[in-house]
Amino acid sequence: MLKDPHALLLVALKGQEVVGGVSAGIFDTPNDPGMVRCRRLYVDRLVVAAEHRGQGVGRALMDSVEERGRSRGAEQLVLTVWAGNEEALRFYQREGLVEVGRLLAREL
């Protein structure tokens, strides 16, 4: 990941303490005539230490990763929120993200 030019890894510090982080990557839509071409910033993981939530750490990380994605040509930010993670869902909704699809699964 550290050598991947399309990968982003950012951390939030308070003093010398790491209080949060975000990992993301830049992905282009596959070259398929049935798909609309788009460069996307996919946020893989956003974490903020529980004792630092509600203090703007997550927002600052999202702003920073979005700025870096945009500077690399990303046109859209996407991420996955798992069912039941209501705290994360509320945070992302406050950040202006909206549902664009559904991931379906079943046990094998």
C-alpha cells in the first residue's frame, strides 16, 4: 500500500498520539461499454478512537482524503457501511453521502 500511487493512508494526531486514520484508493471504472467511465475515491476504512469521536477528527480525515482524491482526478467518493453500523451511517449521512447501491450476501 505504501508504494501504490493510487493508495492513500492518512492519520490524525493529537500531540504525538494517533487518534484516527483513513485508508482509501483511487479506482477507474473498468473499460466496459456498458459502464459509465468514472474515477472514484473508495474509502476503505475510517477509524477514530472512541474517546475522540464527536470532536471533528473524522470530518478532518474525510476532508483531507477527499482533497487528495480530487487532486488525483477522482470525481466521486464511495464507501461501504455494513448493516447495523448506525453510528457510522449517521456520520456519513451528515457528511453528505447518500445510498447508491446495495450489497447482498448469504452464508455458504
